[in-house]
Amino acid sequence: MKLLEYQAKEVLHSLGIAIPAGKVARTPDEAAAACAQLGPVAVKAQVPVGGRGKAGGIKLAATPEEARKAAEQIIGMDIKGFKVPLVYCETALEIGREIYLGFTVDRDARANILMLSAKGGMEIEQVAEESPESIARLYPNPWRGPLDFELTQLVFDAGLGELARPLGALIKKLYRAIPELDAITAEINPLVVTKNGEVIAGDAKLEVDENAAWRHKDLEERYGDVVEGDPYEVEAKKRGLTYVSLDGEIGIIGNGAGLCMSTLDLVQRAGGRAANFCDIGGGAKAEVVENALAVILMNPRVKGVLMNVFGGITRGDEVAKGLVHARDNLKMQLPLVVRLSGTREEEGRKILKENGIEPGANAWEAAQKIVELTRVKA
Amino acid sequence: MSILLDASTRVIVQGITGREGSFHTEQMQAMGTKVVGGTSPGKGGTTHLGVPVFNTVADAVKATGASASGIFVPPPFAPDAIMEAAAAGITLIVCITEGIPIQDMIRVKDFLRGYPAARLLGANCPGLITPGVAKIGIIPQRITKAGHVGLVSRSGTLTYEVGSALSASGMGQSTIVGIGGDPVLGLTFKDVIELFEQDPQTTHLVVIGEIGGSDEEHAAELLGRGSRLKTVAFISGRTAPEGKRMGHAGAIISGNRGTAKSKEEAFRKAGVAVAETTDDIVGLLR
């Protein structure tokens, strides 16, 4: 789960990290009130993607009236597919210098990596490419976390030795998000050193591991529903499906993430565009198939559905029966092409044919068929 | 010959009395895998599916001499089960469990550094199968056929799909290894390919990768340094949108590496044929 900036800052604050004064505003009136209370503010769109500044999602407001106008413009705006649900009004900082601090999972090293750079406040990826040596790195032991001397080394390596004490203490606090919250990525960029020498989180990104949600029900309850980019993804989540919305017109259901991704690739190769990614897992149970179809059919852009199921242990005839049942229950009218393979595939295909569903002999043929059928309909 | 697993490998199942554990143990036994026991704390001393059940892996190893283990326990308990197996001297640990938190796996990987003889496959993987001989995990025997192709894959169902296409065309497999789709894994493509290189039975190799991470790139570098195996690679996810996470596919794209394009280019550069679709794999391998 990717937290919004204000949520991430609340979490950092709870770990003992200083954040600027700020208030969440869901309406322009609330933004005006926040500005009246806090003084001049930055009105910031709250979306779980980067690049909101360039998209016009951050505006400065000196007066409540300006804050109101800014919020009017920003709330409801679309930023990279996310409709901005609310803004965060935050007091501006007296910036002395800007630092980059973050951690993430280094997949190659199978470890967490802590990164610190004196060149904060700008595109850290560009810094990483142009002068990788200016980003100091530390792989903390995952059982005991970073030790004081390791952090001292990190801070001096980053050329920030004069801030060794406050930074060391702050990194320890940030690191707590790993063992305590199952965070997999956190970033404070910029980490601001004010003219008074205080160290404050200017921005914050935090992603927690969905596989560990059972350990952190409180986080999910507090922040789980605030942002909803996409109504189909919300519905899919409620139904317990692994679903991602895409912008094409062919609904996709597959079992297994790899198979599902390769189905998307085939549809594109055949000249079509997928409306979603939906992995129904190994079992391909009738109930799950029906849930998947129901979510896909909610989307009016969808002109047809391609289902690609390889049954390892699942029986093809059972998958076919479940699918026919689901289609009938949902009164589905759109073209449906099914590629069914695995145990008892012949029986399965026979059931499909008898019920007016097109079985594809292989995945490529099925992809071509659904693209053709949806094109005729269009 | 085969890699990692043969007819003499003594296997235990952790979580043998559970629903999944029971079902797949039966499947493993049905094809001849030498399952010598299982564990289920509190049920030690009983018998299940014709084999003795032990409270701990250490007890099981002492009594049966097992060297391999299949883990079928839920995510909250799986990390401990992996470490227990390593500490008890198991040298091939196959963890099928899906949904283990990443931070748990990072701690497990660090723990395993103290047990260099222990190889971990997975987690979140379908396991491995030496056709006609033995399997640990959930790969259906039906899709396999004994032969000379080494198959290594990150995806479960794509493994079945490709395995089944190879079998149908008469190209049997030496061993099929599913390394799993999680970001933090045990054995990598590179580790498994090194084993195939040393296996005289294996003459051909199929690598099925997907977007995310750079294990495919590392495998390509290894193959580029010289290989006796005729190899075909396939990468799924070339049309996946950047930055969108897709289930357990590990589809978080980072830097230049990790994209389908980067992986395909790495394989081509290494002189490895890249299949556009899974249907093309068999033709390219011939």
C-alpha cells in the first residue's frame, strides 16, 4: 500500500521525525480555513504517484482566498490516472539545505538499502546516474538494524559529517518503519535543514508491504480507503481479486501472474488493447471467475473478454462449467473467448462450445479471435 | 541425471497434515518421490499418508536422514519453517507458500548465510520436478516428460504451459525448476543455470522470466560467457505499464534494468534466442 504524503508524514511523526505544520483539506473552504490558521501555505495534491508538481498539483497560497482558489483547481484534478481526493496545506520551510534520505529493497542484494545524499531536493535518479558516488549506501543487518558507527560512516560518506548526530538519530527513527510497519520503501526528499538548523521532512513517501497487512490492520483501517484511483480496482479489492486497470477495451482473465501478463502481451501483438490485468490464481474456482467477470463487465469500455486458463491440477470441465454459470448469472452479452488447457481440456471445450462460448486452441489464436470479435462489434 | 532432486533424495514435508500439505504429498508420493516423513508440531509420533510425523524438522532429520524439505505452511509461519529446515541440516528447502512479507524473507536470507550448504527454492514458487522420478511442490506430473531440456521459470502457470508444449512436441525435460515470483528469493536463474550446465543429461535450456528485478540480466551475462546448452528465453510482461504493481509478479520497474526490453536485449546480446510468444519456444529450441 502506497501512503499519501500526509499519511506518510503522520507515520514519520509518530516515529519521532519532525514534519512541517499542515492540515488536510477535502474542500476549498477547508483549505481557506487551514491557511487562515497556518499562514502562507503550499496547497499540495495528495496522490500516490510522483510528478505532481510538474502536473500542476502544488500551488503556493499567501492568503485564505488564494488557498481556496488553489484547492478548487487541484481537488478532483487527474494526475497520472488518480483523481485528487484532497489537498494537504502545509507551511513553507526556511530552507537552509536539502538532503535526500531513503530506503528500499535491493532485489539483487536481497536486502534493504539505506541511501543518503547531500544532493537532495532534485531528481535523485538523475543524481544516481550522473554521480552515483554522491549517494552513500548502507545495507543494515535485518535482524538488528543499523548500528551507530555504521550510520556515522554513512553520514560522513555522504559528505554530511557536520550533521552526524542529528542525521544518525533521524535515520534510526526512519529505520523503525521497517521492523515496525513492514515498510518496503520510504523516502524523505527533500529532508530539509532549516536556517535554524532543524532537520525536517519536506516531503515523504512510504510504501508498506501488502503481504504483511495482517500484522498492521490499524494502518489499513486508517489509510486503506482514502485514495481510490480507479473504481474497478476498488471493487476488485473488495472481492479479493488481483486486478489492475489498464486503458484498452479487452477484458483479461488469467490464472497466474506470468500467464496473465503474457496474455496481455499476446492481445497487444494481435492489435488489441487490454482493459485490465486480472489474475484469478491457480484454482480457477467458479466463484472467483464470476467475481472477476463481474468487475470486468462494470467497465463500459470493455467490448469483449478473453480468458486464458491453464489448469495444472484444476479440471478443465469444472472451469468451463463455472464460467458458463458465471456468464449466465451476469447475463453477459459481450463476446467471450476462452483458451482452456490442462486436465480434461477436451471435456471443458465441449461444454464451452455447447454454451456458445468460443474456445481458442491456443493462447495466440484466442488473442487474435477476441481482437477480431471486438473490432467487428466496434 | 537431473539437478537438485533424484530418486534417492529423502524428502520431508513441513505442514504435512494440512490440507495443501496432504494433497500435494499424495501427488508427490504418487510419482515415486521418496517422502520419508513430515512435520506438524504437536502431532509427532503419529503417522500420516503412510509416513511418520515429527514435531520438529530436527527430529525428522535425525530419524529419517532427510536432506530435502517441501514447505506447505501459511505465510505467518513459513519464514520460521525455512530457518528451522536450514538449522536442522536440510540442504534443499522448497518453500511453496505464497504471500510471505518481504522483510521476513530478507531476515531469512540473512539467516541462511550461516548455512551455506542449504539451498532455498522460492518462496512463492511451484517447486521442482524431475519427470518420471520425483518432485517437491505442486508442478503437475502430467505436463512433464523425461528428457534433456532444463526448464527454469519465475511463473507457475507459464511453467506448466511451456512444459506441456515441450512434452507434447516430444522434447522431454531433465528437471523443471520454478524459482518463484517474489522480489526476495532463494535460488536465482543464475544459480539454477549453473547446475544445468554441470548436468550431463541436460542439453537444452528454457528460461522463462518476467519483468522486475535483474535476475534475468544476470542469467544472460552468465550464458554470454559461454554455455554448452542450446537456450531459448521468454520474458512476460512487455506490455505491463510502468510502475503499476501486478500481484506477485514483482512488477515494480526500476532503473533501466527490469524492463522486458532490457531483459530481452541482455539475452540477445548473450547470443540466446528470445521467443516472442510461448508458442514460439519449441520451434526455436529444436
